[in-house]
Amino acid sequence: MGEWVKHHVKEEETEMFPKLRKTDMDMTSIGAELAERKAELMAEDDEAGKEEKLDGEADEEEES
């Protein structure tokens, strides 16, 4: 798997990124949007994890 990841990264760096740099896309803006969405998803994941933990604790209390 590590080799696959290395190949994928190399492909992006040598093929995709040079093509993107030649476009008029605002890469800084896109990067900011991606970072914002990542933060939203991470917060949702954290909240889901907290709810799962609370559900598990409630199940343990019911079993006692």
C-alpha cells in the first residue's frame, strides 16, 4: 500500500499539479474551501464519536 501511495503522490506532483497551475483556477481559494470542509467533517466525526460513547455508557448502565 505504501508504494501505491508514493506512486499516487508522484503522479499528482508531476502530472496533475503542473496542469492545474496552467489554468486560471484560484488554488488558494480552493485550498481554503477544502480546509473549511475538512474542519466541518472532522467536527461532525467528533460529535458522532461523543454520541457513540454516550450510547455505549447508557448500554453499560442498563446492563448493571
